[in-house]
Amino acid sequence: MSHDVSALFDWLVDGAPGAQTPVEVLERMCPELVERGVPLARVAAFVRTLHPHIMGRSFLWRTGGNVVVKEASHAILSSPEFMKSPVARVFETGAEFRRRLDTLESTEHELLQGLAREKMTDYFALPMRFLSGQIHAITFASDHASGFSDADLATLRHVVRPLTRVGEIFALSRTAVNLLNTYVGHDAGERILAGKILRGDTDVIRCVIWFSDLRGFTRMADQVPPATLIRNLNELFDYQVPAIERHAGEVLKFMGDGMLAIFPVGGRQVAEVAREALAAAREAFESLARGNAGRAERGEPELYFGLALHVGDVTYGNIGGANRLDFTCIGPAVNLAARIEALTSKLGERLLLSAELAEHVTDPLQEKGEHELKGVRDRQRVFALG
């Protein structure tokens, strides 16, 4: 016999209405199980995700406390400590795992040893098998003198069935967000999830445009192996992307050795957004300098990139073929930013600003003359930081 958890079971079967996050699901489920007689003191769920840096997340509930959420990197999966853990065993075998903690041997995993030191008496891990076949896990620990009874174990098995489906729904939603954020950017991802998916579904927005390009890419491509070329490009983008995102920018596209990003103006003043873009530029060049110092120590050639900043209106949204769309921005302002960036090498400057953006910048600037740019009707004045 199991405990009467029919109301909780039905709530989970219905998709946990009212719960907007996995945290809210656990905050209702765990105390309700305790109220129904299951002697829970600790519950931990482990759900893997599809993300280039994050292996997955853990959700930890303890009696009388809030649910704590942590993220783990892919390196965790191959660490010796994790590979010997009960959770890794569940991931690998898809089978239940149980240990009495009050009679634990000293050779058992440190996680179990730690729970035993906390006066836990019983540990029970269950697989959460998604429809894709991927196995996730949830673990339960008790501090009751006699641990879990057969009825307790039956109840936990019963409840985990619909919990797995709810967990899968949340996991799929998070995977969609992760992938959209990774491949099109946070703002573009939010717009797509909100329904901006039709071809031609665009908006005109005002933004500061960031256009950067690796110096000497063609020569490098001829001289180094493809794997080294890709590593250099990734390293170069690593200097820029975090700085852009820290200052409310949005990376839209990688174009070979080039990158396009925007800092939307929205309801702010252009001068404020310009300060953010310039702060991101300074951080990116500082990161580049640190990286080049490390490359010099390793005997590797230094990397350099040119950067143009401009402000203007762009068409932002879905562009492409009937069944293959790209979420990006286009317009004369983007073209101008690209042409100004091409001047950085010619003028020996790492950063150039358009005249339109220079009007909103309070930093000391040096005018670098008027220049005729391909595809741009009028000659353009450009500025460097003083």
C-alpha cells in the first residue's frame, strides 16, 4: 500500500497548473508528500539540458527551506567524483538506487557519507526517463529513524511518473530558450518565442551598431590549419561577446571573421547607449590585450580586430527564404558601420566612430578626416577616441 497522494498525482498529470517553474513544482510537491506521511528531509532533482556550456541544473529542497538551483558545466560529467556518484549510476543504468545511511560503509561515495553525517538514514534515487530516451534523476533522503518504508517507496515511484512528464515540459521549454539565446541572441529569442516567426515580420529600431572584423584573416587562413583558425576565431569572439552582453548589447551574427551586434536605444538616450557600447569596446580590447600576452608567452602570433560603432535605424526581424529564416538586422546604417570598420586598418586605428555617433559621445575624440566609402553616397567623417 502507498500513501493517498491522489490529489498531488492528478495535479501533476494535469501539468501542475499554477506552477510556472520547476522550483514552484517542488515547493508544492515536497511539503505535500511530507503531509501525506512520506518522511522526506531532502529532495534533489538533476535535469540535463542542451547548452554549449551548461550540462544541466540541480534543484535541491530541504525541510523548511527554499529550493536552491545550481548549474553545472559539461566538465562535471567526466569528473571522477561525479562518475562514481549515485546520480551518475542512475544516468547510466536507468535503474533505481537505494542505500541505508545509518549502516553505511566507509567506502561509499562522499555524497552518501555527507548525508550520513547530517543524520540522514535512508537515500533513494529514481530515474526520470524522458520520451527522448534521455535519463535524468531525482533523489530522496530521510532522517526518520527507520528510513523509508515500502509504502513510502511505492508513493515516490507513483508520484515520479507524472513528475517526469512535467519536468520534461519545463526542460524542453528551457532547451528552446537556451538554443535561441545561443544562436540568435536573447532579445531575438524572446521575440521568436513571442510569435515573431513570419517572414517579413520586422520592426524598425534605433540602435548603436557594433561591427568588428579580424585583422589579417585571409593571410591567417592560408597559413594555419583549419582547427587552429577556428580556435583563433573563437578566442577573438570570446574577447568581445561577454563585454557586449554585460553592457546590454545583443550579438546578432558571426560572419566568418566578422561580428555584428547592436545596442538597442529603446526608451533611453543615445548618449547613454553610446557610453555602454564604448565601455564594452574598452573591455573587449582589454581582454584582447590580456589574451595576446598569453599568446606571446606560448609563442603564438597576436590577434587584432578592428571595430566600428555607428548609430542609426535598422530593420530588425525575420528575413530569408520560405522555409529558412534568419533573425537579423539590415539597412543603410549596417552597411555604413561595415564600411567604417574597413577603414580601421587603412587608418591604423582599432576603433572608429561615425559622425552620427560622435555627436552623442562626451569622451575626447580625434577627427580622422572625410572618406569616400564603397556603397555610401556621401563622404563620411570618422572619429577615433582621443
